[in-house]
Amino acid sequence: MRIFISLLFFLTVFTGWAQDSTKRWSLYPLPVVFKSPETDFGFGLGGFAAYSYKNQAENLKDSQFSFGGAYTLNNQVLFYSNFNIYSPDGKWQTLGEAGYYKYFFYYWGIGPNTTESMRERYDVNFIRIKTDLLRRVNENVWAGLRFWSEPYDVFNLEAGGLLETSAPGGNGGRSNGLGLAFQYDSRDIVFFPKEGWLLDASIQQFGGFIGSDFNFTKLYFDLSKYLAIGEKSVLALNLYQEYSFGNVPFSQMALIGGSRKLRGYYKGRYRDHQMLEFQAEYRLPTFWRFGMSVFAGLGQVWGPEHNLSAQNLKWNLGIGGRFLLDKKKKINARGDLGFGERAMGTYITVGEAF
């Protein structure tokens, strides 16, 4: 049984803002140590930071970003970042991720019925830049543009395997996309919401007009609802949908698994053109700064060759521990143990899954 330890890696630079003494910072460095049969030992440094402006308006949420990097004894390198930054006047917001990977992944083929015997390992170098630039429409509504760039260099494929012979984009290529993004955010607290909604929706076109080697359309719909249970506990609900149409490379297909969606499955254990997921999590404090959570979910991938069917649903169950790093901002360190169909994953990071 494989134990997968996932930490949130990040590297981003906003030098001018960091030098502005009008901000109030909360910074949490996080040493990274992990081991797997494929990587041997890995070492690095990560962290999580949040800040607010001096005299910040009550309706302006705190900016946040996470950062990190790691090196393994198998000569693998990772740098990864997530960010959500507001302008001082509260009219603009930029959010997204940026990262560099010299790494390996597993590939089981496409569809909801792939078996463990189909697993192949491949090596990859890629840069991912995914950025939204949003303008505030009213108190809770934001709209703007989304840009995605991901040059993907695949090597050390299994000779004659599925990835080399039948996967779209199996030999690598550049995926560049541009489109529209929409956000509705009525959460009461950014880092540990107890009430409100969060919706992230977008439509993007990938194609030669923006330097992409693949032509396809991608749609996202990510909706979360938070319900206070008593004075301190929260029930969090999440519905996620992803649809892709056209010449979609395997690296851009919808993926089940990871530290946020159907925890317990290796990210990419199942992939296809479309995906539908629902998950629920009950979060409650226990004593002092400690808390816990229980979570469950259902999800499925499907596409042109695989129909949407109740028989192909994937499930997960799990339990998590929390440690409150910042009482004022309600920032938690998170450790989760998730289980799925012949799957298990352990995740250690900062911030909630959704």
C-alpha cells in the first residue's frame, strides 16, 4: 500500500509589495521532508503567508500566498506557488498558480475503468502559469480574464506503452489558453469560512492564436457552500465540474485525486475529457488549537469513449487533523488521511481543501 505525502509547494515574487511597511504579515515557514519508492528522500522548504493593508476596508479580504520547493535524492526538483492578491483599493484581484517541475508522474490510460496493471511511469519537465486578472463588479462579484500556459516536455516513456502509442500529447507540447473568468465570493472568512458561497467559473480557448500546439475548449465550474453548525463547527460542501472539447492532450484532461479533490487517490489515477465531483467535509474544534474533520466524496470522469454512468462512480472517505496557526485570521495547518477504491493518501499542508 502506497503512502503519498503531499505538501503545498510555492515560489512567487511580489518584491515591491513585500517592501511596503503598510501591510500586516503572517508568515508560516514549513520544512518539507518526504519519501517514496520513486523519489527516495526529498527535502525542501515551504510556507504560507497572508497579509492585510493598514486601514483595510472591512469588506476586503486578506491576500494570501503559499510557497515552496524541494529536491529529491533522485535528482528531482519542484517549485510551486499559489496566490490570491488584492489591490490596495480593493478593485482588482489577481489569483492563480505558478510552478516548475522536473519530476515524474504515473499514467493509467484514459477513462473511468483503467486498472492498476496499466500503470506506466514517465518523466516530465514543465512550467505552469495560470493567472486570473479580475475586476470587482460589486461587493461579491468579480469578472475578468484567465490565462494558462503549460509547455510540457515528456521523456523516458515506456517503449510501446499506452502513453507513447495512444495518448494525445504523449510526446509533449505546449498548451496555451485564454478566456473569461467569473467569481462570486460571499465567504465571511477567507481561510476558514463558516458562512457564504464561493464560485469560480471560466471558459478558455486553447489554440494556435496564442501559441498552443493543441486546439480545444475548457470549461470549469467550482462551487462551495459553507454552513455554520453551532458556534464553531462548519459543514463545507463542494461541487466541481470540468468539461473539455477538441484535441485535448492527456496532461490537460480532468484528473481525479490529489490534496483537494477526492483525497486518497493519486492525482491522475483516473482522467478523461469530463469530470463531475461532489464532496462534503465537517470541520470542528477539539481542544486548545487543535481540531479535526471528517470528509467524503463521489466523482467520475467520462468522455467520447466512456459514458457517464453510476457504475463508474469513485468514492472517498477520510479524516483529518487541524492545528490553528493564526487565531485572528483562522489559518490552519492541515493533515488528512483519505481512502478510496483500492487507494490511500496522506496529505500535509496549510489551508483547507476547499
